[in-house]
Amino acid sequence: MNTTIDSNLNSIVSSLGKLPEMFTKSDIISFVQANKIRMINFRYVAADGRLKCLNLPVTNSRYLDDLLSYGERVDGSSLFPFIEAGSSDLYVVPRFRTAFLDPFAEIPTLNLLCSYFTKDGQPLESAPEYTLHKAHQVFKERTGLTFETMGELEFYVIAPSDPLFPTQNQRGYHESSPFNKFQDFRCEAIDLIARAGGQIKYGHSEVGSFELDGCIYEQNEIEFLVSSPEAAADQLVIAKWILRVLAHRYGLDITFAPKITTGKAGSGLHFHTRLLCNGESVMIRDGVLSNEARRAIAGYMTCAPSLTAFGNTNPTSYFRLVPHQEAPTTVCWGDRNRSVLVRVPLGWLGDNNMLAIANPLEHNNKAYINSSCRQTVEMRCPDGSADIYQMMAGLLVAARTGLEMNPTDALALAEQTYVHVNIHQHGNEDKTKHLQQLPTSCHESADRLQAHREIYQEAGVFSPSLIDGTIQKLQGYKDLNIREKAERDPSFMQEMVHQFYHCG
């Protein structure tokens, strides 16, 4: 049997003996009947970025077949602001590859993520998951390459203060228990996400740690493995749902909010991306970052200001994106540089056999030398407010934009926006004077999206109504000078944080 199936923690995979992308309706029916599943939950992402739920009892085999074949009706106007109440009915139809057992339900329950369809049985053009699907299809058709991505999901866990083994303020990076208070919670969450199909790389505590109003705020991160954009997005929305439900069961609070208070680390949702051709990475050529990768980065540099419309979607996002902190503000990129917008992290490109150095008995093992297939580039701007599907679709559009530029122009743009210093450090101001800045508010983000809307609408990827709705939402916050207002009135910032505490 395929070892990937053997090691997969999703019980449906092991039961059926096939990977999720091969699941069929008959497979789901067989699993439901064999495991006495009594409830099907249809889940789908709405405009607020959160998973919604429709409970469907498995009362008989005919009904089970019908709901898996035809889906169900929902009120689209209650899910998306751009859908009129007068013609609001939508269908939600399950995607079988997303099936997983509900880890919290006392009644045996199967969860399935769904896609939206119109009254005519056509995919809803402005639906988040369909926008991502279109973006990926156009990318593959136009470039001949495959795009893969994954997320780094940061969040704070909050509980009453514990005086024992305190963690230093803003010194929580990779801390272990007992100084790290929520390691058991994080590990259980990782296990549940993996059992729901999430392909996880690792989890750890992050730098953010502080006490406020009698509570401890501890920042954590879960990072995923690279996969297709569609699978990566599904995994992230499921992960956020699992983390919230598990936190509630532990009696803990949890937030993905971009910023909680001044002077403390905000939470990002970084996206790593890589390019492949015929299943092989094209990120590295002759030991250095390839021209294909640099051209994709040029696309990120071009679209970066407008990408905030999908990745930084409420006013508190711009409390995080402030100068001289680790979150980016300048449109630039660099190697292993955490002050830039797009970072090229370590990629295991050295010639030394690190495995054998650490383990002399492995001196004949060459498997870990030159593992360039692991090279990614990291977009560091998005945060927990991101519309995950639209953000990934935007990254695909941006990468394609760079790859479709005149190659000479794209490489020149990549060269012009490369920096090799900490741009927040005093004395390096001259290095960035020629570079664009990211928006400072939702209002500015909306303006940048309006200026770039043809890029996203090209080839029918983003529908005009979706772009219009996104711009209207961002403009509706009326936050043009939000940072100045927060500096004058600190209570205003806390009001905003409270309002958007459970974003996404």
C-alpha cells in the first residue's frame, strides 16, 4: 500500500485505502454506512471568512445519496453582502476530497466543505473557493507551471495569569513547558487538524507573550506543508475552526486578531509559495534563486499594495503594519531578512552533509544534501483577518503577472526591490527611499485595489462584483487616519481591537 496512505492520520483515508483527492460519492456513502455515521455537516466559508455549518441527519440511504448528489439550498444574501435578497438562493455542493470526521461531535458526524452554485447550476463566480480555483487554472494554462503554497498561522491563547514559571515579555519564541503554558493545547490541536486532513509541518510558541488585565497572552504558531492552493486554503479554514472549538472546550480564549495592544507582537498569516514544472521545483538554478522565482517575486512587488485588500481586511491590520516593527511596511524582498515584505528563507542549499556531521554513523547517507526542492518564498504581509481563498488567489495572480512581464523588465524590478539590510535599523533609510510603501489603512488599500482591479479581473479570475464588494467593504470602515487617531486616543485602539477580535 502507498506509504502516504499508511501514514495519513485521516481515518477516512485509512478506511478507504485512497487519498482524499480520489474520494468519490460511493466512497463517502460506503464510509458513512460502515461507520454508522448519523450526521453530515456541510461547511462553507462566507464573506466573514469563517466556516458556516448545515446539519443534515442521515435518516435513510436515499436521502444520503440525494444530499451528496445535489447538495442543499442556502440563503446567499445572509452569507455575502453582494447578493441581493430578491434572488438570494444558492446551492452548496460538497467537495468529497475535504471529508473528515468531526472530532468534537458526540453523534458520529462527517464534515464536508462545500462549493457554491447559482440557480442555473453554475459555480458562483464571486465565491471565494471558486475564485481560487480559477486563479490556479489560469496560472497553469498561462505559465506551464504549478503553484504550491502553505500558511503560517499565528494566534494568541489567553487565560488567567499563572504566577509559576513566567515567560519574559516578548520572549516566548520556541519556549517549552512549563514556561510555555499552552503546549498541550497546541499539540492536541495539531493532532486534531492532522486527523481532519491538515498536512502540518510543525507547531511552536511564538515571540509574543505578555500579561494584561490579569490575563496571560501567549502567542503560538502552526505551520503547514506546501500543497496545492486549494488544499492549503481548505486546511487553514478547518484549522482555525478546530482551534476555536478546542479552545472553548479548554475554557481558553483564542484570537487571530492582527494586533491586540501597542508594543506587543501582532499575529500574521504568512504564505510560503513555490513553483514547479512537471513535479520538480524550479525555485533554484545552479545553487541560486532562479529567474522564474525572481520574476514571480517581481509580480509580488507589483501587486503588493493591492494584495492587502485580501490579506489585511480590517482596520486593526494597520496597527500591525507599522514602521520599525517586524511586520513589513515597505515593498521589497531579501534573503533570510525578516524586515522585508517577501523573504527567501533558508533552503538547505549547502554542500555539507549536516546529517552526517550531527550523526557520524550516517556518513554514507547523502539523501539530505542539496534539498533545493524545499525552497520557498514567504509573503509576510497578511494577517489573521485575511480572506484565505482570495488571498491565495491574489498571490497566484501576482505571480502570474510577474511571469508574464517582459523577462528583462521583471528581473530588473526584482533587482531594484532587493534589499540586504534590516530596513528598520537606523542608518538604512537611504536603502528604501525609492521603494513603495504598503497602505496604512483599509481606505488606502481600497484605493490600491481600484488601481489594480484590471490585473485581478483579467481572464475572469476575480469577478467585478467581488472587487466592487471588497472595495466597498474596505471604504466602509472610514479609517483613513486610523493610526493618528489611535495615537491620540489609546482607548480608541482597544475599541477597534474588541470589535475585530474574532476576525476571520
